Amino acid sequence: NATITCTNITNFGTGQIYIDMPGAIPTRSHDLSTGGFLTDGGATYTIFGTLGASANKMYLWHPTSNGASDILDYNSPAVLDATSVLNITGVALLA
């Protein structure tokens, strides 16, 4: 599990938010996806992360109202600020 509290973040930038994964993650041949949530201003939003095969960045997304997905950035699905908290739950696959 990863919990990211945004208390000390002063600039979220404008691109898609991602998590740098530790260098010790083993090479894998399949993409991975994991669920999570974002809390902001008392509201909770569903988010998920995708990690491409052999990649070291997990990109964060959120579902849209029509069943598609859109990038998680500084202002969607909520405007991120010092009160925001990102929670990602995952499974490590070791071979």
C-alpha cells in the first residue's frame, strides 16, 4: 500500500501524476493495474494506477462518468491541495 499525503506539496504541475517505483521491482512481461482512492475536502474519489511491463512509473487515472478513464492531474477528479491524500493498493508479483 502507498499513502501519499500532500501536506508539503506546493506545486502539482500540470501533467499526469505518477509514482516512481523502486528500482528493485523485477522485470515482468505483463502490464499491471491497481485500485485506490483520493480523499479531498471530505469527498472520496476512485482512482487506479497502471504500470506497464518493465516500467518504473505507475501512472494514475480516474474513471469518468461514461465508463472511460482520464488522467489524474492537479485538477481532476478534484483540485489537489495540501489536504489531499492519495491511497494506492497493489499486489507485488514475483517470479
